[in-house]
Amino acid sequence: MPGETDRRIITELAARGYNADREAVTLLASEADPDDALERAVEAAPPDAFKITGEHLREVFEADARDSPRDPTAETPDSTSNTDPSISPAELEDRTTDSADTSPSETVGDDPTRTTDERVPTDPEHRFVEIVGDITGQSTGTGEYSDFVTVFRDRYERLAGKLRGRINHRPADAIQTMPGGGDAEMIGMVNDIRSTAGGHWLIELEDTTGVFPCLVMKDREIAELVGEIVYDEVIAVRGTLADDAGILFTDEIFFPDVPHTHQPTTADRHVQAALISDVHVGSQEFAEEAWSRFADWLHTAEAQHVEYLLLAGDMVEGVGVYPNQDEELSIVDIYEQYEAFAEYLKEVPGDLEIVMIPGNHDAVRLAEPQPAFDEELREIMSAHDARITGNPSTVTIEGVSVLMYHGMSLDEIIADLPEEKASYDNPEKAMYHLLKKRHVAPKYGGKMRIAPEEHDYLVIDDVPDVFHTGHVHKLGFGTYHNVTAINSGCWQEQTEFQKSVNIDPDVGYAPIVDLDTLDVTARKFT
Amino acid sequence: MHEEDERYFERIESRLDEAFDRAERARSTGGDPRPEVEIPVAKDMADRVENILGIPGVAERVRELEERMSREEAALALAEDFAEGRVGEYETKDGKIEGAVRTAVALLTEGVVAAPIEGIDRVELLENDDGTDCVRVFYAGPIRSAGGTAQALSVLVADYTRALLGVSEYQARDDEIERYAEEVGLYDKTTGLQYSPKDKETKFIARNCPIMLDGESTGDAEVSGFRDLERVDTNNPRGGMCLVLAEGIALKAPKIQRYTRELDEIDWPWLQDLIDGTIGEGDEVDETDAGDEGDGDETADAEPDEPAGPPRVEPATKFLRDLIAGRPVFSHPSRPGGFRLRYGRARNHGFATGGVHPATMHIVDDFLATGTQIKTERPGKAHGIIPVDTIEGPTVRLANGEVRRIDDAAEALEVQNGVEKIIDAGEYLINFGEFVENNHPLAPASYTFEWWIQEFEDSEANVQALADSPRVDLESPTVEEALDWAVEYNAPLHPNYTHLWHDLSTTEFEALAEAVDEGTVKAGELELTRTQVVREALETLLVEHRQTAETLSIPEWRALVATMGFSEELTREWASLSEEAHAWDGGNNAMRAVAEVAPFTVRERAPTRIGNRMGRPEKSEKRELSPAVHTLFPIGEAGGSQRDVAKAARYAPGMRDTPGEVEVSVGRRECEACGSHTFRGDCPDCGANTFPHYECPDCGTELEPDEAGRVECARCEIEGTSVDRQVLDLDEIYHDALSAIDEREGSFETLKGVKGLTSSHKTPEPMEKGILRAKHGVSAFKDGTVRYDMTDLPVTSVRPEELDVSVEEFRRLGYHEDIEGTPLEHADQLVELKVQDIVLSDGAAEHLLKTADFVDELLEDYYGLDPFYDVSEREELVGELVFGMAPHTSAAVVGRVVGFTSAAVGYAHPYFHASKRRNCDGDEDCVMLLMDGLLNFSKEYLPDKRGGQMDAPLVMSSRIDPAEIDDEAHNMDVVERYPLEFYEATLELADPGEVDIRLAEESVGTADQYRGFAHTHDTSNIALGPDLSAYKTLGSMMEKMDAQLELARKLRAVDETDVAERVIEYHFLPDLIGNLRAFSSQETRCLSCGKKYRRMPLSGECRDCGGTVNLTVHEGSVSKYMDTATRVAEEYGCREYTKQRLKILDRSLESVFENDKNKQSGIADFM
């Protein structure tokens, strides 16, 4: 479909006598109303131009955006208060990225007695769902050393590809033979980061030819970036070689990142998706009432436009996830847990299009990428004909691509990065870093487990329009370079373990995304 | 002291002197790193302290102070001495404080453990922000071995000395305070602390402590905030500091306060807040208390509100935790059929030991042997198992249905294979002192002869007359006698005829009564109709019987029916049981019923069962480095992976290389006589001794060490070194060594050296020593000694016979009387063991014989002296001296060999073990032959790293002072009989402190302190039952586990499903999950050079050497238990939950290790 739009735009422009570069086409295609945008672009085009460029378009759109109501937070997501979930949960009622959309009367979720306006079954004919990047049934790795090498090389190659445009990469072995004093640039996978005796930072970058140490002086501005670099992500550096050519004094650090110019695709009609995760059926703490309220609300007219339900893992509490878990289970049998989950899923309207991926509590392998549920479990969860895919997967619904990832790496990112860059209270900020690194789980070793496959399924190859994770049981959303990042809350009350580590989960929230505008409204069902 | 004791010590010391003289002569001539023996003799604690510290004058002062005051006060008094320069030759303030702190720690740990030298790195002065000086003490990991109190007091001593010297208090900066909190938390998370202080507490201590607690970094974890602080040298946690702060100051605050109150110079008022927990909110104390009393499964009082049951201790399940495959459970907590608690101390009981009958050892499929460690339900955590054959053995049901008790090991072996069910595991003997040591309330005692006889004595009966009668055996009377006495004298029924009525329900009691009603007596045996309930009732009661398809025959039935209120003619003399009898203990206990119907008093036969499981197997093995090393001589990679010196001597990588020339790091030494330089301990030119020769690594200036032993270049301000990379001609060295001692290559198989030396001076050992070791089949430990490890077990009285020693030999050793005071004439007389005498296992004796041969040949061929031992049979080792030495300590104790045992353990007097700071709950440590230690030990071989001085004999104790040993041994009871009041007190679950039974501590410091260790129970031999536990004789882990589960099926007191669950839960699942996790986050390693990579290199190959890199965790090690675990879960009916966990894991393994597109699901695919 996007291809179609592009072709149409090119044809239309050609008809008006203009050529267009790639960026311009993408920008136009990603506008809510490409035709209108195209008209405005042509109108504003310089009289002598015969080619519409991305740069030109940005000027046009930026001028327009000044009085546009849509998404004022796109570029500076952390600066606006309405995307900042650090306000205390007591004040959290319905949170939204766009206050204009939320009328004060919207306390629907709390009022299940309202039965007058019922949802009318929707027509599945309009729907369009496509899934890519699913490991299920494609797991070819057999746990050999070479499989690991292959997957890391693939990661390096693909992420390096995103940096090549900005840097003139010289391989590590070539830099090793360069004379001292000169400039050098390198793209490498982070092999090591350590602080030197003087408090400076030494980053060891690796490519397929070897490693090279890059020194970041502590008083440089870029030193601040070092705090957000994790092992095994791919970055690029530019700097000057020391006189003995043994080390690179780093001046600039580049991440693969999402281009600032990225423009999301939106749906052609007003349709919504509910993004949830971490249901944890089977746990004694499963928030059954909240779930039922949520399901009831979906049956109301207010939820008329919610045609999609995305579930980002942890359908059930699982068995053996932590020691003596059986003592905290209300359903000890794993199959009965899924059966119960299937029953709860049946409470939601039958015309919903459901997509789900597994999480770390689910009965699939823990190592990522995680293949989807096996036949036995699919059989149990056959209700509503849900689409069951691996973790991670990119699901495109009505043109909007949603990268669904359960979010196990968020724990590591939050632990590794300084509080202000990522925390449990602002899980979306941790997600921004994953987008910036263009990888959902960059750090190898430690708590992250990976299963080596023939390519790295965890690389974020194409920039998604929406990035959906769960796992940390905290609600948070915002936008990063126009990508909407949503970490859904959970449906499990605070557990003993969470109490002991002082995590206060956000229970019973369902972020609802307008697929035509990508506005997010978080609804509360507790 | 008794004259005999004095003579005993003098004998030991004279033999020691003899050895010392010979060794001194040897070392003055040879090529050893130092020309004298390097293990100084310490006659007492004061000596040890001085020797460990190496500060002259300390010992004398300690002796002086010890006369007048407690050890802690002495430590403070010594601090004054240091401050005022009366002790130690320190010029600087920091030096004085360092001396005082080290001495205090040494004193408080009795000069045995390594903490004073290894646990305190150094003391420095540091400038406060206001310009004054304060004190920082650098602690290191091994401070752990000092224990919390000594750790905390070390800070106090530092502060006291500081105050005396007029140095200011430490003023912590805010970031430093925050750093302490983060660091202690991090250390607790990564390494674990016994006590985890709250952040608030840590900060409070950091802010108020007048000494800066500092230390070396331990571990790789790094703090995330508060990094790179100006006054903190590392971003890693400082383990020693964390221990001192948390387990020392925070945990032991009340103890330190006792001393701060008495000292005018120092004032730690903040301790009160710490003790009260009034830092911030007042909830701290509650929380910390809760932490301390975490073992909620400890004994509870018999419910006072519910009198309808007998007194019992609460079952505790902790010992079952972390059950692993192959180590069986012998009894679930407090379960009928499990070990029955009997009180008493056998002669081979000491502290942390438990006695079982040798028949039981065999019946549990030989899983128990002398010295096997078990984890126990009570009173402590673990026991070393000892054989005692004067207690009752197990009761079993054989395949033919016969139920019998087995009190004979030979019989147990005979029936071993025919045992269908182990109905009762037999008695478990625990001494009273064990309850004192663990401060555990007394558990109700089994009714045994020791108790009964005292009650009988209290009755009208003329017990003395009966005892004197040749026709009466009070211990095992006839049933007529027993019933007679019970009725006539109103004494409780003799234990031999008392059954386990408390395990029988009243319903079963009634069913059995009905069966007896209908029973008949045939050929003197009671015959009952066989029904399941009757058969089970008899088993529960432990009534021996035989069975046919229809009948149950009881040979000894008179006491049974009499107790049940029947006449001898099987006439029932009661109609029904009372309400109360039915209600007693919920109807599960027929004791009230018995009380109603029996014509005499019946006591509870075995009210307390002790659950336990196997911990570690016993040990008796030579200690070898891995791989084994014969000579501490560096040969680099030239000897191949075998470190073969002969191969290295021929090593030539290229055509032009001279064979045997290898470059290694060795120390540079200078001859004291002619000044020539060499790596050897003796000068190759003139034969005189050589000493390390220091140079500045920068400017090459020759340097001399200062008094403190530090070597620094004054110009470059860096440390000097004596280590060089040198090219050694191994070919020449090897062949010179061979010819020097007139040996040929053929006289040994392989001579193994080391890759490189880890000591600070890198002094190689004379290769001759290695050649002789190889020849005699012994190998060297890191310090040059030859060692043999054994599990520690105590024994206080022995028979010459059981030690395979003649009575004449025993008399020669100074044993003249047996424990009764009769002259020693026969080999089966029992004599009291002297405190430093030890019994070697057969393996140890053999190994020491080899060592003796090695030492003799070394003396003759290398040192040119007479041999010292000249032994050919192990008997000749009797009377020879050895060193006993435990890990984590730095002091050896001299012991004397008195005999041998086939058990795989080292038996010695409990005081001997305690002087090494060991107890006997499965701990193991080593013996060394005296002369080997004197000749071959050198501090210069010890690794130059933290902990390198541990486990090395830096000093030896020549005689044991009972006041200076681990006081755990003082809680051993030393009586022949426990009084009646004791048994009665057990029924009250009394505190052991309320009972008056003489403990060893009462004689400490008196003339009798080396004697009078009486026992209540004898055993015919200290080595009974199997010599080795089945755990060691069975092959693979799977075999062991199958045997473990098979045994679980047989034991009545064990729930085999629970065992299977636990093995899966605690062993297989963690292994599977852990390895799967390890697999998917693993490091890799170069197969050629061994370099490790956190992540697979992108180049695929080793970045250092280009070699092949491979995984460190492979599929095989991940999935090795999968099939077994699944099989066990099925076979033993594990919970669905467990099976599902296994199934999910199995699928995970499949998903990770199998190619979705190329599945090979089974052989069928290929047919």
C-alpha cells in the first residue's frame, strides 16, 4: 500500500511538471492527506524549481505545523507535561497526547452501567493487517558458535548500513596502520566501555577486522552520551588519532537513530487500536475486575472505532518463572492458565482483530527472538481467530506499522542508563533509546538471552510508526522523532516481589491509538 | 598440670626440637630460599600472635596483660603500647596505628586465622577537608575470617590509637557517605552479607565513624553513582570494608559499646542510636530483628493452650533445602520411621557429630559411612556421622514379610538386598553439649536404658542386688522380669519391651486389640489373623513378627498384650476406651489408651524423630594442585600442557634454538659471600646462601629493603623489584639436579613443573626436591609441602586394638592406664586419648609413608644428612609428629600419630580440631609430615595475591592450651551418665542451660584440663559400617540419583515423591535453567591461547592469536539432565506443575538447538 501511494504521488507531481527526490515522496506519503499536502507543496514550490526536495517540503510543513493541532510534542517529547507520566498515579485518569481529543465527559470506563450506546459490529472488509519479522517457524539456529558469529555480523552490517551515509568508515585494522595525528572515522560494535584512571571514557569499537580504542574526554560535551551507550550496540565515531596512533580522540558520536525527518504513515480512516500487555492470568494478583471493565467498555459505542487489539506478551503468569512461584498462582496448571486467558479474551467483542506476541512469562523459549505459541497453545487460544506471532514482530495495520516487542531489554536499559535517561517511571524514555540504537535488545550477556539465528531479528530495520512494549508494568508514552512509543501497563496488581523492590505497577490501563492521527489516549479501568 | 601431661608435652617438644635441629642444619646448607626453617614454634597464643605479625616484643606483653585482663582489654592496652612506642619500632603515626590494629585482630582471633595479615592491607593518614589528618584503614576480603566482633573492635582500636596519637577524626564527605550506602548494597547483592544494613544505617555509620573504612576492590561489579571519588581509589565494591561496616559495626554495635563506655579517650555516642535503631524512623530494629529470627521453623513450645497432646518440638524443614541429586534423604522432618533421638555422648562424639548404628549405615544402602556429613533437622545444621553400636539399629521388613530389628552390622549386610521397607532407621545419638552449643531447647528423650535404670533405682527395687546377680541382665532382661519389675516396683516398663504406642492411632489400637482378642498362642508364639490394619499396626509399633498369607506370628508378645490390657491368656481386661483417650493428640496417639488399660506405667518410646539428609561425603585424599605439581620450578609453555620438565629440557621451537632454553620470570638473587647473581637459593659459584637482589625498574639502581621490608627507589619513587625475565637452560638445570642427587630419568614417570611462579620474588624451588617427589609419588602444594586431606572427627578414648597398634607400643607412647585407672595390659582396654594425638586413615598413613621416604632421601641425597624417619612399615609412623592445618588459617598445630583406622577420616581429640578452629560437621583439613614442613615450606613460594598467605603454616603451635581453642569444644559434655532430671527436663522442652551436666569448659584452666573426658556410650570400634559411602563408590551422577530415589522408596520416613520433586526443583531445574541462560548469554574462549571474550568476536576468530574461538557452554551441558529429569518426574509421580515446567524447558531446548526447517524427530524419520 505505501508503494502505491508513492507511485501515485510521483505520477501526480509529474503531471504538474515536477520531479521529486526520495525524501520528498516519503514525506508526502506519510502526511495524513497526501493529496492536500501535495497541493500545498506545489503551491509553495519556488518558481524556478523543477524538483521538489525533502528540504523544501520540511519548510512547508513546519510553517503549517505552527498552527496545526496535531502532535505538538513530536520533536521534544520529554518537554511537554502531557506526555510525562511522572505525575503521581492518583492524578492519572485518562492520559492523552492530545488534550483536544479528550472531552471531560470521557469517564466511560468507570461507568459500565451505560448500556444505551452499544458498539455495532464492524466490517472486517476494511481491515488490513500484515506481519513481518516473525521468527516463528523460521528458527534455524542450532546453537553453534558460527550461529552466534553470524547473528552479530548481521547486526553489525545492517546497523552500520544506517551509519555509512554519515561517516567514512575505515576498518579497525586500517586505522591501526594509519599514521598518528590524522583524522579517522569508524563504525563499530561496542566491545567495551570503561573509565580510565583520569575519569575519561574508553570505548572499544569492533568491526569484522578487529577492535580500536576510542577515548572520550570527560570534559567534552559528548561525554554525556557515553552514559547511554551499552555493550554491543553499533555506533560511529569521528575523531583524531593520537600521535602514536594507538587511540582515537573522539569528537563526535553517531547513533543509527531515527531520522528527524521521519514521518509516520497513518490510516486512511478513523479507526483505533487498543495496545495492552502483561495480562498475567493465573496469578493471584490478576486484576480480573479491571479486565472485565475494559472488555465491557469495548462493547460500548464509545469504543466503536477500536477495531484492533494488540497484546505485547505475558498473557499468563506462567510456571516456574521464579522460585516457588506456585505459591503465588491462582491457577497452577499452565494449560489451564491459557484456557482461562482464552475465556477472558472471549469477553472482548468478537469483531476485534487481535494480534499477540509472547513474553517472558509465556510458555515459549526465553531466548530472543521468541517464536510464537506452539500448536497446542494456539488451539487453546483460538478465540476470535487471533493472529499469533513472534516477539518481536512488526505488524502493519491499515498502513500504520507497529513494532511489537515484549520489552525484556527495558530492564537492562533502565539499569544501565542514568536515572534521567531511563527509569521505570518513564519507560517510554527507555524505548526512545532502543529506537535510537535501532535495536530492541542491543546488550549481549548479563540478563539478556539471545538465541542465534541466521539474521538478527532484533534489529529495527525499518522505522516503525508505533513502538509497543510492555514487561515493566508501567504506563508511559510519548513520541521520539515522530515515532509513537507506548509501554502499556499491566493487568496484575502489585506482587510481593514488586513490593520488595518498590515498583508500583500501573494496573488496568489501555492506551488507545487513533490510527489516523496516532494520538494516544490512555484509558483507566480500575 | 599433671606430671604425666607435662611429660607428654615434653616428649612432643623434644621430638620437635630434634626435627628442628636437623632441619635447621639442612636448610643452612641447601638451596632453599632462606637458610633457616620458616615455621616458627609458638608455645602459646602470645607466641602465635607475635609470629604471625612478626612484631617482636608482642608476645611478652600479651602474656603480661592476659594475666590481668580480658583479651579485648589487652588489645586496647596494647594499642597504648604501640601509641607510646613501647611495642614495635614504628616511627610514623600510621605505622603505629597499623601495628595496633593488626595486633588487636591477631589477639582476638588467637593468632590462628589469616585475618591480621591478609585482612588488613595497610593504614594511612588522609587529609580532612579542614586540613587536619585522619586515619584510613584498608581492609581486604580475608578480614572475613576474623568474625564480626574482631572486625568491629579493630575499628575501635584504630580509633583509640588515633585518639592517643592526637590524630583527628575522619570527616566524611557527602558523596563518600552516599558511596558507602551504594557500595554496601552492591556488595550484599553480588557477594552477600550475613547482615544487610539499611541504607540509612550505612550512611549513619559512615557519617559517624571516626575512622575512614577503606579497602581494596573485590569483584568486578561497579557502583553506578558516586564513581571516581577523589578519596576512594576504586569504583568496585571494597569487600573488606563492607564486611567491617555491616557484619562488624552494624551487627556488633552492642559489643563495641561495652568497650567504648569504659574508655575516656573515645566516645561513640552514636552507637546507641544504632543499637536502638532510632536512625530516621523507629522501624529499623523491628526489621533487623525479624531478619535474625528468620528461621521460624525452629522449636516452638508445646502449645500451652492445648493440653490434649504430648510435648513435641516443631518439625523443621530447612535441612531439606537445596537437596541435590545423589545425596539421599534419610528421614523427612520429625516423621515416624525416622531416626529416633537418643541422648548421650559416645567416645567418638564431640561437637557437631551424630551417632548412628553401623547396621543402619548398611541398611541405607551404605550411603552413610564414618565421617559422612549429614544436614540435620536439629539441634544444629550439620553433623559428621560416627558409628556407635551400643544404640539400636534399624527395623526392616524383608521380602518374605518378616519384620525384624537389626542390631548387628554383619546381619545388616546379609539381609541388605532383601530389605523391602525400612520401617525405622534406628536411633540417633546426640550429646547434650550439642544442644548447649546450639542453644536449642531439649527435645523429648527416647525412653532408653539410661533413663529407665535411674527410675528403677528410684523405685523400691534393690537394683544393686539385681545388678550383682549373674542371672539378671538389667540392660536386656527377660520379658517375665521386665513385666514383673514394672508391676511389682511400680517402675515404668523396661524400654526393650516398650513399643511405639505414640505412633499408633486409637482406632488402630482398637483394631489391634480386636485381633488379639481373636488371636491364639501356637508353639509359644502369638498368631493373629493377617489384615492390613493389624500388620501395619505391628510395624508402626516396631513389633518383630513373621507373616504368611493368612497369619502374623509374634514370637515376643507378652509385653505387647500386657501393655494392651490383656492377660497372658489373651483375656481382655477392659471394655472400651475413654473419650479422653480418643481425643488425645487428635486420636493419632494411643499413649492415653495405653495408660488406661496397661497395668503399669509406659513411657513414650521415641517421641522425637530427627530428620536428616546426606550433605557431603567423607573425605580422605591427598591434596594436589590441579594439575599436580612436583616442583615449583617455572618452565613456561615449554613442557606442554603436562608441564613436563623433561620435555621442557628438550624444548626447541626452531632449528637454531638451543634445546632447553626457555625464557621465564624468576627472581634475581645475590650471593652473600661472593656477590654473584643467580636465581638459585645457593650460590652456584661458592655454595653460600643467596638473597633477593632489588633494582629500580626505571633507573636500575640497586636497592636495599628498609626495616619494614619495603623496597622503594628514592629517586624514582617507585617500588623496586627482584624479578627478571631470564633465559634459563632447563636442560642443564634438569640434568645437574639429577646428577646432584644421583638419580636417573627412569626412576620416575613424569616430573611436572609449573608454568610460571606467582610469588612476589618468584623464587624457584631446587629442582632436586621435585625429582625426589616424583620418584616417591607425592606432589607439592603451593607452599612446597606435601599434604593429605581428611574429614575431621573427634574421639576422646580409644582402644589400641582398633587403631592397629600393639599395647606395648601404646605404653611406649605414654599410655599406662585405661579409663578405669587399671594398668594398660590388653589391646582392647579403653584409654583416654591425649589431646594432640591423632589417628590416620589408611590412605593418610600410606601417603605419609611415601612422604617420609621422600624426606629421608631428600635429607641424605640433597642435604647430605642422616635420614630422619627410616620407616618401612606404617607401624613405624606411630609416635611421629605431623602438622594439622585448616584452610583459612595460618597456624599449624603439631600432632602425634597414635594409630590408624580404616574409616576415611582423621580422628583426633576434639581439642585438636578446635585448636585448628574446626568443628566436626563434615569439615576437612590436612596433615603434613613434620619434617616435610620444616624442610620444604617457604613463605617465598606463597602467591603474591590476596589470600596467598592463607592455608600456609606461618607459625606452629607445639602444645594446645584449652583456653586458646575455639570455645565450641568447651561445650562438650564429659560425664558418664545424664541425670534423671535431665530426661525429665527434656519432656518440658527445657532450655539446656537449666540442666546441670558437666561440660568440658569447667576444667579449662585447671590441672585437669587435659583429662576426664568421660562418655556415656561406648562403641566397639571407631570404624564400623562401610569404609566409604555409596556416594563415593557409585559411578555416575545418574547411578547415584537412582540409588537415592530407590532408597527413598524403601524408607518409611521418606516421601519419595518429595525427594524426586526436590531433586528436580533444586538440582535439575536450576541446572537446566541456569545452563540455558548461560548458553544464551555466554562468553567464548579461544581454544589456542585461552583468551576469553564477553561476546563472539565479529571476525569469528581470536583477536590475539588468530586461533579458533569456541563456545564455553555447549548444548550437551545444557540438556544433560533433561531426559533424566523427565523420567524421574514421571516415575515418581511428581506434580503436574513440575512436569509442565520440564516440558516447557524441553521445548525451549528444542527451539534453541533445533532447526525448524530440518527437524530430526526420531529414528522413524530414517526408516
